[in-house]
Amino acid sequence: MTRAPWPAYAVRLKLLHPEDARRPWLFLLSLLFVTPPQGWLNWGQGARRYFPHIDFERFGWADPLRILLQLLWLALIAQPRRNDGGGALDSWRAAWRRLRGGLAWLLAALRRGLAWFAQRYPALFDYERLRRWEESLAANPWWESAAMRSLVYLSALALVAICVTTPFDEGSQAAFSGVLLLIALWVRRVPGQVTTLILMVFSAVVSTRYVWWRVTSTLNDDTWMNLTFGLLLLSAELFAWIVLLLGFFQSSWVLQRPIEPLPEDESKLPTVDVLIPIYNEPLRVLRPTVMAALRMDWPFDKLRVHVLDDGRREEVREFASRIGANYITREEHKHAKAGNINHALGVTDGEFVAIFDCDHIPTHSFLRSTMGGFLKDDQLSLVQTPHHFFSADPFERNLDTQGKVPNEGELFYGRVQDGNDLWNATFFCGSCAVLRRTHLMSVGGIATDTVTEDAHTSLKLHRSGYRSAYINRVQAAGLATESLSAHIGQRIRWARGMAQIFRCDNPLFGKGLTWAQRLCYLNAMLHFLNGMPRLIFLLSPLAFLFFHAYTIYAPALGIVLYVLPHMVFSVLCNSRMHSQFRRSFWGEVYETVLACYIIPPTTVALLFPGLGRFNVTAKGGVMEEDYVDWSISWPYLGLLAVILAGMGFGAYRLWNGLASEVGTVIVNLIWAGYNAMLLGVALAVARELRQVRVTHRVRAKLPVTLHLPDGRACRCHTLDYSEGGMALQLTSQSRLKLPRDTELDLSLRVEGRSYAFPCRLVFSKGDRLSVRFVDLTLPQQSDLVQCTFGRSDAWEEREERQEEESPMRSAVDIMRFGWHSLRGLLLLVLPLSLRARWSGLQWLASLLPRPPQPVRE
């Protein structure tokens, strides 16, 4: 008996129509879709306009796959378009020409108008006079009247409510935003903090109006996909809006606290225990910190330096003994750094405690700058100073931005902490700080409930009613994280700890805090919960490009008229507030680098706050060669691949899509392109550059006298210095012709005293030379630290920060970094792609969906 072929069985099981028996692979479509009554071949004859790339007369073996992809694309993305008389590309070109012409005309008109206005009303452009008028208005005695303040505040709130909630058509919205922008650009030129407050109000009003518009007018619930993607984006925007307003409040007015003087009678000065915890860091990292701490300007009998060694290493114990520091260890190593410090608090008895990480080298004047406030205010429990880093962090080193772009931490230590100080909400940062022992012990010592023991300790002190202070003057400097992986690991610990505090000791609840302190702590914690919102912002344009889902259900022009003012005012205001400490758009770079890595630990900490452990940040390492850290880069590569694929879909839509959707496609393409550039910068940071110096060099100009073997002395100054040597430049026109390895003596003068150090010539050319210190004794090493890193004015030049040129310049820099990174990645991948056969690429391209034939009425 002859067995029937399997297509016959497929026909019997109704997986294949009899007419399709000669094409048995069509049963694959029937596994996923209901077989048409007339069969797939006959159905295809009538529906072939939906499949312009398939020849139904000569059906191929890959055509079922093409049909499947086309059906999925039609179901999820595209619809048959109507012939509206013009292609999308032509409409886009015409719109672009109109936009360029309109912008050129508008800019020319603005220039003419401003020139006429300045000539007609010159007093309005006398910015110094306007500043004095603003300050006199702010200092007017009638502000002291509670009734007057209440009346002004209520009137302002009513005006803000009207501006936020009044619906405008597109023309009115453009006029409203344009007038506010012109006023903001004019006010922005007036110096002073009052102007900054005015710009904050403008930005808050425009951003709140945008959020109101988003909530009331742009959600689309006609499909679950539109609603889901729309709510995700809206939730991220609400989070960003809350953080924006909290940031405005936190930094609305910086205190800029002065240094309190100390009594001349040194017998009235209290005793200070200096605690330097260490675990497994190299001894060469610890050595200058201990040396500088021992040389701080404080009575010798009232200064005690303790090395807290949780690693129990013999070399550390021996060094502490030789240098004159106390050496403390413990039997049980519970609670990491916090437990180490708490153990030391139990075996010391100084009235005050100064804490330094093992790589933070204090200056000679540290205690003179921080202790005055304690003697004046008995309720002062904490004085914090900035953390400054003389080595480049991964962003500065791998992007070559050190000294050109402020590093990630400068915004917090330069502006935010000064703003916190106004509200008595200065955070303890774990190092470079002094605490009153009695107050610290009254809250149980350093907090051990979370892995960010420093911030949690300051929260407990503030809950107890104690005061804090921030001295915004660099009095210590240390080493930045040495690689991107170490940087991310450190931020993961901070994020986990802040999430633990948010979960276990939420500042919004409980007793003891003022409402201002609660908001300052809340903003700090929300900063570390921004991983998911940032990821949503990165992926949101793909909702439309891939799935035709409208995350913002509004015409493209409406989106531009609301989104652009929100972004422009936010950038203008933050540039005015933070330009010395954070360049525009760089915050998004830092968030993009960290987003994928802080989502898991913060989520776990919110759900299970007891999990997680303290991890020590590696410092003082070297890198023998350049390399790309692919292990840390894979999230950026994955996101970049998805975004580039979405941009490919967008370009396809732009070419073949509906003319009415050109604007929406362009908006999403620009958004996705910007996100791709951010990811390009993240990949650039992951390319670790070679770092072989064990001791980091610090650029500085210090007077030096060089003593030659023949007895002559040459005056010169340093170009940079390190613990191992110096680069020098002669101050005269003379040239030294000395052989390499010539033995010299170098003298430095500090605090009215001169110190000499033996050295050896390493390099000499023209008026420049380099020397290496040789055979320094331990006292000489201590003297060298005192003459360099420990000088009272060692970091004053770092406090003279430059203003941002313009937000546009920062945007261009980010685009440049991102493009160079993406171009390098393309050059790396391109040779691999060229190995594929051209016919294979053509076959893969043939599988791509095609737009349906136009429906003609």
C-alpha cells in the first residue's frame, strides 16, 4: 500500500488548501494564521497590493517568510497609505526649506529689534544698574512684613496657576513661550542671585505648563500599546519634573559660609582625633595622607592621628610606628568602614573627630578652616569640606576633559552642598569632615544600617536637632576612581545605600527634620533612583519608530511648541546656576553611563533593604595599555543597536510613510539620534587609556631653587609635581647643559621655611627639565608632602572655575565625542560585514517589508 504524501495529510487536516498543494510550504502560514477559504495562492492574487515584493506567479521557498514578516509589519506598524498628492520626502524637503527661511527671517528681525530697543532705551541694558535695583528691591524693609509676603506669594501663585492651566492654541503658545524667552535672555545678562531666582521661576512655570499639557491633553487610550508607552514616558517626565523643582529649591540660594576665626589663646583649642581608615589600599596611597595629617596646623599635644587598619598588614603597622601615628586594629570586621570607625571611637577620647579616606591628603590649614564654628556654636555637630580629586576620573582621562569640563562631583560639592547649608542640611560625605564626638555618640556613632554610612549618619544627626555646616573651600584632595568599572561600582554602592535609607529611614517621615531638610534629603535619594527614567527616555522614541505608538498624542508642531520651551528654559536656568560646576547636557551623559547598572541594586534595595554589602573602591592602580572594557560596555552596545535599528525604521518611514506623519518621524529621529550620541559618549568612556604613572602629577606653578653640582643656584618654577618628581621651567633665559642622571638639590619654601630634597636629572631640553627624587628619608618625604599636596594654598587655583561659554558649545562637544566614538565602532565592525557575500545581503534585504500599494479613490 502506497503511503500518501505529507501534503495530502496537511490538506486533510485543513492546514493546507487543495489549491495550495503544489506549494506545500504554505502550511507554515496556516500554523500562525487562519487559512483563507480560497487558499493562500488565490488570496494572494486579490491581496497582492499588500505584498509588492512577492511574485505570486513564481512563488519561492522564502516567500512564506516574507509574507509572515509583511503581515506582522502591517499589523503592528503600517497601514495602506492614501495617495495625497505628494511623497513624504518631498513634503519634508519643502517643510525644511520653509523652516530655514522662517528662522533666518526671525533672527534678522530680532537683531534689528534689539538694536533699535537698545538705542531707544539704553537704561534697560545697563545690567549693573539693573543688578543694584534688583538687590535693593529684594532688601526692601516691607519684605519683613508677614502680611505683605503672604500677599505677594499668593498673588504669584495665582498668576502661575493661570499661566500653567490656561489652554492656548498653537499660535498663542508660540507667542507666550517667545515672549518669556526674550525676557529670560534679557534678564540672564544681569548679574546676581536675584536674577537666578527669576530664571528659576520662569523655568518652573514653563516646565509645569508642559507637564499640565502632557497630563491633560496628550494621553491616547485608543489602544493598549499607545496607553502603555504613553504612561511610561509620562511617569519618567513626572519624575524628572519633580527632581527639577527640588533641585531649584535646594540650590535657590547658596550660603557661602565664611571661615570662623579661632581664639588666639591655643590653650582654648580642643583635642582632635584624626581617623584614617584603610582596608586593602596600597601603602603608597596611605603614606602622604598620614604625613599631611601629622603636619596640620594644630597644637601638637592636641592632635592625634590614628591609622585604622582593617587589613591588619605588618607594613602598615611598621609605617605608622615610624612616622608617629597610632595604629588601631580590631578582631571582628563587622560593618566595614563604619564598624572600623566606631571601634576607633571606643578606644579614643578626643573632643572632636576628623575623618579622612586613606587617599585624601589634608592641607596644613584644614583644622584652622573647620574648627572655628564648633567653638562658636555648641549645637554644631558636623563641618564638611569639598572632596577634590587631583587625578583624572574615567570621564576626564578617557575623553581628555580634565581642566576643561567640570567632573561629575563638582556640582554636588560646588553648588548643592552650599545650597543644603542654607537649610541646615549639609550631608556628611565620609571624608574631609570634622564631627563633634558627643553628638556623634548620642546617635550611636557612624550609622551601620546601610552601605552609605555617611549620609545616613548626617540624617540621624539632623533628626536629633543638631546643626551642620559646609565650608566650600578645598582643604583636602584625593584620588578619583581609576577606571569606569570602579566608578560604576562606587556609584552602585551609593545608589544602593540611598535606596536603603529611602526604604528604612525615609526623610519624608519621622520626627526631627524641618520640611526643607526633608526635601533636600529626598532630592539626594531621587538622584540615585533615576536609572529607570533615563532608560525610558533612551527608548521612548522607538515606540513610534518600531510600533507606530504615539507616546505623546499631539501633532509634531504642538510637541515642538511645548517640549522646546521646557528644554530651553531648563538648560538656560541650569546653565546660569551651575555653569561653573556642570556643563549643560553632561548630566545626561553621566546618567546614561550609570542607568543600566543602578536599576538592579536600587530595585533590590527598595524591596529587600537588608541585602547588599560594602565594597571598597580601588584607588592608586595603573593600566599598562589602552583597551576597551567590553564587559562594562555591553548595555551601551545593546541599547545602541536597538536605537540604530529604530532610526533605520524611521528613515524607511520618512521615505515611504504618510506625508502627514513626516513631522512626527523627524521629531523621533532627532530624539533617537541624540540618544545614540549619548551612548556613543558612554562607549568612549569605556575605552580605557593607558595609565602607567604610579604617582599622579598635579599641575602647579611653585617657586623652586635648583642647586647645581658646581655650586650655582638657578631659579625656576614647577610645571607639575608628584611624590616622585617634578617638571621645571627656568625663569631666566639661560639654558642648562647637563647630562642625564646628574645629581642635583632642589629647595622649596613653604610657611616661611625652606626644605631641600636630593634629586636626579631625567630630562632637559631648552628651558625645561624634569627631575626625580632619590633616596628621600622618611622625614624628607613628609617635608615634600608638606611643600606640595599639604600646602594651605595647594588647591586655591582649582576654586577659580570658568563659566560655561554657552549651552550650545556643550551640546556640540557631546555630539563630537559621540560621533567619534560611533565612527570608531563602525570602522571596527565594517571589515566584518564586508566578508559577507553581496548576494547574501541582497537576500536578507529582500525579506524586509515593503509599503503597500496606494489606495486610490
